[in-house]
Amino acid sequence: MAAGAASATIGGSDQSASPTTAFTGHLPGWLSAVTLLAIALGAVAANALNVYSGALAFLALGVTLPLAWRRAIVALGFGIIGFALAWAGLSDAGEAYENFLLVISYWIAPWLAVSFVDQYLRRGQEAGALLADRSRKGWAGLVSFLVGAVVSIVFFANQSIYTAPVPKAIPAIGDVTFFVGFVLAGGLYALLAPRTKEFRRPA
């Protein structure tokens, strides 16, 4: 991170260059090649974790395919989708990537809020059995997540593709979708979860 910040602040770089070129443009030729190789290998290592966790997600859905098949489906399916999205945003990679990061923060904030509040409410309880109990219906978490995500995006999102009413009326507020989604989803789940039969059932 420090190297990236230093590379971005060094004068003389081409502002229209791609992020990778801007990052390696100040380095000697051999070090630039080694850096690009490290970036490529790092992407492979990071996506190996994504493929594994994606394969495990099939278990949560009740899909009983062999692990190798699940890994292959995740790698091929999302690899094709990711390639198509990357190709579509190639003309303006910087802005497209920024919008992509914002979209990630939009959905992950309410998801994290529900997870954190659930852990807090279940503190001191053994929750391991919840993973195998298919009779549980966690509608409170789903409703809280959806309400937090939808309300925060519709009213507070601030992107080049879509500007919500609140930042349009008050530009100085910026993009607070992450915070609104987190607080709204977490607060709603804290109210709904203790009232559900599913939540009160002993683990």
C-alpha cells in the first residue's frame, strides 16, 4: 500500500495511463517485470480463496455435487462473468473499478451488520448446530439485509451511473450508502430477530 501511494504521488507519470502502468512506470525494467509477475500471482492466490469459498456456498444451498465439480462450476462460471465485466469496463478502467468497489460496499455493509448483530445477540450460546439445522428460517436476517441495502442505495447512492435524491439535494454529504446500510440493517435485525420463533429456539 505504501509503495502504491508513493508511486501515485511521484511526479512525471502519465495521468492517462492504466493503473498498472502508472504503478510500474517509475520502476527499473527488471523490477517492473517482477512487480507485474507478483501482481499476477497475487491475483491467482486471492481467487483460489474465492473459488474455495464459492464451492462451500453450494453446501449452504444444499447442492451435493462433488467438491471438484463445485470448484469447477464456480471457477468457470464466475470467471466468464468476471471477464465479461472487466472487458466492458476496459475503456474507462479507473472509474469502472471505483464504481465496482462502491457496489461491493453497498451490499456488504448491511450483510456485515446483520452478521455482527446476530453474533452479539447469540453471545454465550453454542451456535455450531445452526449450520446443520435446515428447519430454521432466518427471515429476519434476510428482511433486514434487503431493507438496509435497498433503502440505502435508493436514497443515498452517489455514483456516475446513479445519484440518489439525498446526495443530489446535498452534494456535500458525499456517498454515505455504506454507513446508512450498515446502521439500518443492523438496527432492524436487532429489533426483529429476538421476536422470531427461529431465534428463540435453543441451539
